[in-house]
Amino acid sequence: MMSKQTKKIKVICVAAARPNFIKIAPLLEELKKHKQFKPILVHTGQHYDYSMSGSFFKELNIPKPNYNLGVKAGLHGKQTGKTMIEFEKICLKEKPQLVIVVGDVNATIACALVATKLHIKVAHIEAGLRSFDRNMPEEINRILTDHISDYLFTSCEDGNKNLLKEGINKKKIFFVGNIMIDTLLKQQKKSKKSKILKKIKIKPKQYALLTLHRPANVDDKKRLKTLLQTFNLIQKKIKIIYPIHPRTKKQIKKFGFEKYLKQMKNFIITPPLGYLDMIHLLNNAKFLKTDSGGAQEESTVLKIPCLTLRDNTERPVTVNIGTNVIVGTNKNKIIKEVNKILTGDGKSGKIPKYWDGKTAKRIINILIKKI
Ligand code: UD1
């Protein structure tokens, strides 16, 4: 038991971009249950629009950040560097015993690097994922963060294997399951109340949901054009709902591709949606087409067929066990898989181990013993 005089353990939790908010919510909730911790939430400000950030705080009941670093967008060096400069000030002021980073965005490596150089322990949640594609900025962030972190919490057993192969000490690795699924399961009931289907006048199972924002797909003119042409063929068979990401919106404008959008009667673009609307849309979709990481996992848990518009995935468990098929950006391959789904032959799957809503609890129980 702690005496009244015992100082609380200060834990800084870092969140930066949309998928981070979904991962940090259950963690903060669990930390709150243990009075020995004093959580401090730092929002780096990488995502800043209400639809990309504020709405997630509201819907997921995430407390107001103690600090917002206001980093916003920029080239990788600028965004990462600015995060480091600002985060170092917070660490020096607060002197936390632990910094928790999640996922694979620029803030993940930036804040882990600052903390470890100040001899502050670092926990990385969602460690060990590898796409083996170093062209992805996220892959660089994953590798570097894992190698400087003290506690590596993995979401699947492949993660453990990858880390061990890279020579990481097995005492640092903890297989705890998928924290994103904690939020998904918790919010299922609430998401069913979403009015989004009515709002966009669409019926369950009569549409495919799309997410698309990876630089490899949307910053590359040829690849984006091929994808839009492929969507044109698909929307003749089934409606496509696309909550557009700001990066993709900018790129479509830059390449003058609005003309392709105008040709597609059944390609419905909405602004970026909040978490509950998005999960409701996914729950009721015939299938998902995506290049996101988290959406591959969410569709596996919801048993919705998923076509991943990338050449690889850092989440192979969604392919080996779940509903995911890697289709890349090859028009014929995509159409072939779409046809399979439309004729009732879509992939079914099982739910991976520990994707059960209890991951945050497992993480905090381990940290209690370690810190
Ligand atoms: C970032 C992450 C990516 C993650 C994605 C989730 C990195 C390297 N990338 O990519 O791993 O999958 O978030 O969405 O960290 N923008 C807005 N409003 C916002 C946020 C962004 O307009 O609220 C614009 C930015 O100005 C920028 C573009 O969207 O032009 C891209 O934003 P950025 O945060 O740089 O990268 P993402 O593509 O979102």
C-alpha cells in the first residue's frame, strides 16, 4: 500500500493523429483506476481539425489534453523535429517516470526519442508490427521506436517474433492484444445509435466503405488515377461511401482529378467522420476497401470482408486469421475480389487472440509491477 506521502507516478501519454486517439482512450481510463498514477495527456497537434481530432475526444470521452504542442502539418523533418523540441520542454518541466507512445506516427518516434535521451522509461503500445516496406514512413517510425523503448506491448504474436528476430531482449516484450479493439468493443452499442445511414440515405449491406490516405497511394499521380478508375468500375456494381481524408482531398485537387469524381454517380464522398459514425458504417458495409492499418483490424473483429489497397500489411494476422485480403492497386485483382464478395464468396475469419477488450487492463497490470 502506498502511504499518503508517496509521490504519484507521473505518466505522460502521447497522442497526435486520429488513430492514436482511439488507442489512448482505454489506456487513460485504465490509468485513472489506479491512484498511484498521475496521467498527463500530451496532444502534439499533428491532427487539428475538429473532424480529425476534437470529435474523437468528445465521443471517446478523452479528457482535455494537459498540453497541446500545436505541431500541425509539415515535411517529416519539420513535423518530427518540432514535436521533439516542444515535447522536450514538457518532459523537463514534468519529469515523468514513464512516457507511453502508441502506434507508428511521427510523434511516436519523436516523443520516444526525446524521453529515452532524458533517461525516462518508454512504453510502446502496438510494438513489433512490420510491413518490411521501408518506403512507408510508419515502418521507419515502428523500427526506431521499438529499438529505443523499454516496454514493448504487442498486439499479435507475429509482433513478438519480429522483435526477437531484430535482437530485442525478450524480457522487454509483452503480448497483450490489440488496444484499438478495447475501444471498438466498448463503443459498439453507442455506435449502433448513429444516424449516418439515414443521413447519407443508404441501406445496410448496399454499399462498400472506403478509406484512402496513404502517401504511397494518394501522393503518386499514376497510382491514384488507377485507383479512381477502379472505383469507377466498382461503383457501377455497388455504391461506395468515402469519408475523405484531408491529404487525399488536397492531392485530388492538386492532380486535377475532380473530373473522375464527377463521372461517378455512386461514389459518395463525405467529410471525415467521427468514430461512432465510422464504426456504424463499417458494421453495416458489404465490405471495406482500405489502406489504413487500424481499419484492417476493426473489419476482422466485425467480420466484414476487407480488401487492403496496399502491396503489404504490417498486420498479417488480419490476413492469416481475419477477413483481410491484400489486393494492392492492381485493377484486375481488386475487381476479382470485389466480384467474389458480391457473389457471396467473401472471406470469413476468426478473431485473433487477446483482441477482447481487455488489452489496456493487461498493459497497466504489467506496468504496475515494472515501474
Ligand atoms: C498521419 C500518419 C499516418 C496515419 C494517419 C491517420 C505519419 C507519418 N503519418 O498521416 O501514419 O495513418 O495520420 O490519419 O505520422 N490535415 C488537415 N487536418 C488535420 C490533419 C491533417 O487538413 O486535422 C492535412 C495536413 O495539413 C496535411 C495532410 O492532411 O496536409 C496530412 O496530414 P499529416 O498529419 O501530415 O499526415 P497523415 O496523412 O494524416
